[in-house]
Amino acid sequence: MFAFHEQPDALERLTPPFAPARVIRRTGGILPGAIVELEVPLGPFKTRWLARHTEYEKDRLFADVQDHGPFRRWVHHHRFEPVSPNECRLTDDIDFSLPGGPLIDFLGAWFARLQLRRMFRYRHEATRRAVL
């Protein structure tokens, strides 16, 4: 499962059709210092999202943070935990906040969480299909 995420086209294969993102630039895979720049929809507009990979432990985890993009803060840990010799649990831990201050963060966070749950359900199913 971890090896799938190291493939150059993994992000495109994990991008759901209901939340299209276009890769503009990518360097370094998922190793610390690697960069991914995306164009993502934000309502009727598009915005750039620049993420930098910060942590990597082969077959266990990798992490990315947003340097520029739609969130005020975004830290995403991808964790892989063996369950059996042929099974692995993938957990996405995301710490985020929205721009605009505490009120916007409070009012909009529920919607952002709903959208993220939907997206990561799709990603986990796409990962499952890719590795089986």
C-alpha cells in the first residue's frame, strides 16, 4: 500500500472526479522537501495549493504541509499500520483551519470536514482497488 503512494501518478489516481485537482508541478516524490503544486477548485474559482512533504518513514508514514493554498493551516499525516501479513490500515490525520479567523473557522469547519470525509472515502477505496 505504501509503495502505491510512492508512484509518480498516485495523486492523480486518488483525485476524485467530484473534487478535480490538476497537478501543476511536482518534485521529489513523497520524501521530505518534495513539492506538489496543484490547481484546485474553490467554488466557481480556482486557486493554487502548494504542499511540501516534511516527514517520511518507509512503509510507515509520510506527511505534507500547506505552504500556500485554501487553508490557513494544513498538516496531513498518512499513516500505514500492518494489520496482518496481507493487510494494512491507512489512516489520514489532518490538522487544518480555515482562513478568515475563528468565526469562519467555527462556521465552515463542519462543511470542510464533510467534504474531506467524502474525499478520503474515495481515496481509500481507490487505494484498495489499486493494491488488490
